[in-house]
Amino acid sequence: MANGKRQAGKGSTPEATPDKSADAVHRPPIEYLLRLYVTGPSSVSARAVVNARRICEAHLQGRYQLEILNVADNVAMATKDQIVAAPTLIKLAPLPLKRFIGDMSNTERLIQGLDVGISSTH
């Protein structure tokens, strides 16, 4: 039986050109590449994830990629990234590389360290 899969090459379906869609053209490029190392389901790790996501959405919306990795499941990657404590957030791009340790609750310090480029009214 012929499904839509056979006809995918005939039309301009989203599956045919996912990276060349009109949305991709208008989407700003990813500027910030962040990696957050956590230690499983601990309360500190959970706070770090929530806080990192909140800060990214508030100050880097549409301009970031946040990768969340459990140290126990990613030992080789954590070793390569020289993780000595968790949670640790690493700003991989833009350079310079920076590390933040803790639950990411100090919003001002994190924003300043990420060099988001916003002006503070405080």
C-alpha cells in the first residue's frame, strides 16, 4: 500500500527540507552553547536546571542551546570537560569558556558571567 512516504519527494513537504524552511531563515542563529552537568535527581541539581532554563529564556531566548548531562551517565564527557563539582554550567560559546558551580540561583552573577550584554537598572 502506498503511503505519504512515497510522495514525499514530489511536493514541498516540511520533511523534504527541514533546515531550509522559511522559519529557519528568520530564526536567529544559536549564539550561546551551554552545558549543565548535574548529579541525578537531587534538589540542588533540579534547582540548577530550573534556574538555568529560566535565565536562558529570560535573557537569551532563541539564541542558546542548553545541554543537560548527568555526570554518572556521561563520565567520559565530564572527564573531558574537567568537571570536579556538580552542578556545573559551562559556557562553551561564545568564547571565552566559563564555568559556574552551584544551583544557578545567583542570577546577576550568572548573567554577568555569561556576558549577556544587558544593562542593569540596579
